[in-house]
Amino acid sequence: MQAWKDYQSQNKDRFLNELLDLLRIPSVSADSKYKNDVARCAEAVKTHMLKAGCDKAEVCPTAGHPIVYGEKLIDPKLPTILVYGHYDVQPPDPLNLWTSGPFEPVIKDGKIYARGACDDKGQMFMHIKALEVMAKTNTLPCNVKVMIEGEEEVGSSNLGLFLENNKEKLKADIVLISDTSMISMESPSIESGLRGLAYMEVEVTGPNRDLHSGVYGGAVANPATILCQMIASLHDENNHITIPGFYDKVEEMTADDRKALNAAPFNLDEYKKELGVKEVWGEKGYTTLERTGIRPTLEVNGIWGGYTGEGAKTVLPSKANAKISMRLVPNQNSTEISELFASHFRKIAPDTVTVKVTAHHGGEAVVTPTNSPAYKAAAKAILTTFGKEPIPTRGGGSIPIVALFEKTLGLKTVLLGFGLDNDNIHSPNEKYDVFNYYKGIETIPYFHKFFTESFGK
Ligand code: BES
Ligand code: MN
Ligand code: MN
């Protein structure tokens, strides 16, 4: 569409500068010290929705951070696309590993460096700009609702209730999300599934106080040692997870589907080199793409206890702790898996310690069918702007609200993500290529067009 091209190229610099301004707001949802910044970011998103041509936009308060909702409804007979994204970001630490300030975006070698550049401000803002392109050129083909939340990175705990309470307002025909990644710009791809998540915290307590490790060491169990032994026992020699019942509901993929998954371009040597590891690791009998796409996993996210300050202190700590998460696949239930984990972890604890297990947020896995009209519209949009048919992949990350879109609103989702796996999301020096940002703005209107054209057919 020439009108889209023209509008985008005439407003290119502004589109970029507006994103940079948004990235300057430190909307870290996990840390209450940023509460006002999160609120300020919500207001900014609302203002952008109105500027893009929404007829209505509002900041909806929740028990946590607000949800921003906007809409442009042109004709009830036309289909409605519900765009979802998040304006909150992960904490920026460790700060000393950033080469520039996490909230002082800079462009280097065509890449925007800032916390949230890719996850998800850069990607969700493409939708607001794409909406502007369509609205201002009078070419919007369908109704659009936009819901941008501020708690995705902390588990979307208030969004579920918002869906329950706003079923009518959120009525739509499809959910469209850009919050995932592609293989590369040369091999565009669409994620056709997300993993679920069960997140646990454990505390192992030994003696009732920290002890002198010379006076008591060797005679009293060290909770740090015990915790390490317990954690190590959670995988067997084939790197299978040892929690009884963990795999019971896991659906094995057919040989054909596995073949298709492994046909995606993937270079193991480059993968290792890029990550700085000599060898990869994982569940025996599965490839790296399968290990991150269709298999459940268990990871230690953090482990601490005892003395970690400067120099040496001889101490036998009273407590040791860890945060452990499990990525889940379709049919596994996060509550059930949390319970299996908790009872197993308590069971394997020796009498020398006591353990406390608590569950944090979780969410269910989803598969987005590749034969639906919506997926086909997304594939056609990619084909139009990339000149290549996209490859369906299975993403390893989680967006827990996607399962609730289906359960609460009866809506399927299309994951039209433009990130790259090496965008350093959740890490220092997060980046997003300016090229990807513009490519997203260029591609999204085609999804709207093709989805509308295919609607009801
Ligand atoms: N955008 C990511 C999820 C993602 C990343 C999906 C890359 C596919 C590819 C999202 O913001 C995220 O980080 N989700 C968390 C879970 C959430 C409950 C904190 C995750 O996957 O760890
Ligand atoms: Mn995200
Ligand atoms: Mn994230």
C-alpha cells in the first residue's frame, strides 16, 4: 500500500524519537520505587493511543499497576483485532554491565539500546504507530482494541480479573501480540506456541543461627550444601527431571511435527559461540530446538545463603535459599506442577534441615494453530513485507495471559513477534534493531488487511 509507505517514510524520525522518549521512562514493575514512573508511562501510552487515532483511551487502575486501554471502532460488521502488549520492563540490574544507561536510549550500529527496547516497549509501540499509519491514511480495515498492561513482567496477576470484569468491552475476533522473537530477518518466523511457567522459592534451614564453621562445621549439616545436593538431584544422568509425575501429562510430539520443528535453520556451532559455551546441555534424546520449544525444563534462577560479601568470613549459614522455575508444555498444569514440586522437595529433605517451599506466579502453555485464518493472515503479511514465507517455530518463553485470553474471552492469539533471540531481553544491554522496529510497523497493517479479508470465509 503506497499510502502506508508514504506516511511511514514521512514520519520515520518522529516514530523513532517517540519510542526513545518512552524508553526514557523507567517503568520497572517489580520494584515499588518505580511506581510513579510506571504510572507516568501508562499516561504516556494513553496519550499516544489518542494521538494515533483512537476514539477512546483510558488508564484503568488495578490493585497493582494500571492497564491502558484504547479503541477505534469503525463498523460493528467488521472484525475486531485486540492488540495486547506490555509497557512494564524488567529491572535493569546489574547496572555495571550496561555500556550506556538502561533508561538513556542510544542508537549504535542501527540498534536501539535500552531496557524495554525489545521487550516490550519497542514491539508494542509498533502497534500504536501501525494504527496511526492506518488511521491517518483512512485505510483502517477493521476495528481495533488495544490493551497494554503494566504487570506482564511480574506475572499479570491483575489482568486476569480485568478480563473477567470486561468481557464485553474486550470482545474481539483475535488477539494480536508482538512480544516474541524471530529466527532472523533473513529467516522470518512466527512462534506457534509458548511454554507455561511454575515459579517456586525454597528455603532450607539448618541450625537456629549462623555458626562458626570451625567450631561446628563437620558436625552440623550445612544448609547450603544440602540445598545444592537437593537441587542437583532434581535432574538425573540423562537430564530428565526427577520429580515423580512431572512428565505424566506431557504430550509427545509426532515424529512428523518434530521433523518440521527441526527443519528450522539452526547452527549449533554458532549458537555455542554466541553464548560462549563449549558444549550445550539438556535432556537426552532431544535437540536444542526441542529442548527450548517443546520440552519442559527446570532452572535455578538464583541461589544464595551465607556470606557473599568481600573477603572471607568463616561461617556455617543457618539458611540457604533458591528460586527455581519450571517451563511447562501443553497439558501440564502449573498449579499441579507446583504441588508436585513442593511435595517432592519436602520429601527429599534430610532430617538435618527443615524446608519451606512457596509458589510464585505461574501460567499455562499455549499452542497457536498454524492452519487458522489468523495465522495465515500473519504469514501472508510477513510474505508481503519480507518476501519470504515465515517458518513456524515454538518459542521457549512464556506470556501467561495468552492462555487466559482463550479461557476467559474464548480468543485465539497470533504471535507476530519481531525480536531476535540475541536482543538481550532481561539482560544488560537490551537492544532492538531500528530495522525490526520499522519492519514491524510496515507489516502489522497487512495483518489487519489480510485478516479482515479472510474473515468469515
Ligand atoms: N516477552 C517475554 C516472553 C517471551 C520472550 C516469549 C521471548 C517468547 C520469546 C515476556 O515479557 C517474559 O519475559 N515473560 C516471562 C514470564 C513472566 C510471567 C515474567 C518469561 O518468559 O520468563
Ligand atoms: Mn515481553
Ligand atoms: Mn519479559
